[in-house]
Amino acid sequence: MPHTVYLDDCSDDNLLIARIKQAGHDVISPRGIGTAGIDDRDHLEYAARHRLVLLTHNPQDFIDLHELWKMHERQHSGILLVYRDNNPSKDMTAADIVEALEKLLASGLPIENTVNTLNHWR
């Protein structure tokens, strides 16, 4: 089932955008809608308001935000985390990210109101 993915500033990349679209999903980037440079909290607010799954390369900030939202019983459409290694040759490529996204979606696990680490779906 296609999803609409919202990239935060850390994930806003032309190749990643192209790969997500090739996989049949819609993708929204901060550059494309004028939200570049806003606070992480505002990125999550935007994604939640528009029912978008948020994808970030800034895991810890969004884990903290997710926990805060849970405490306040707030809803979001899901947060997808991508961790970077200290060795760039081991980092997930755009193709790796999309492949992991497809595996996660095919698993049938819930996305809404959860945090999922795409590195685990390589």
C-alpha cells in the first residue's frame, strides 16, 4: 500500500526522493513545501497534521519527540529512523532505505504512532 513520506531536513535528498517515488510512494520534502530549516518538533507537527510518515536521519531527537507525544496521547502517522554509522561506506544508500521501507510495509506491522528503525530491515 503506497504511503506519503515526509522527509525532514536531514533526509531531504534528491536521490532518496527519486527512489521513494520509483517505489510507488508519494514524497514531500521540506525544500518543496517551504519547511526547510524548521525545528524538528515542527516537522513532526507538519507530518502529523497532514497524515504523513516522517523519515529522518536524526533518530534521537525524534525518539524523544515520540515519547513526549505518547505521554500527551498525541497521534502521528509514524516515524522512520535511519542511523548513520561512523563509517560512511556502511551507511544506508537511498536504495537501501527504500528496500527497507518496502520490507517494513510488507511485514504488516503497524506504522501509525510507532517508531521504526529502517536499518533493522536491511
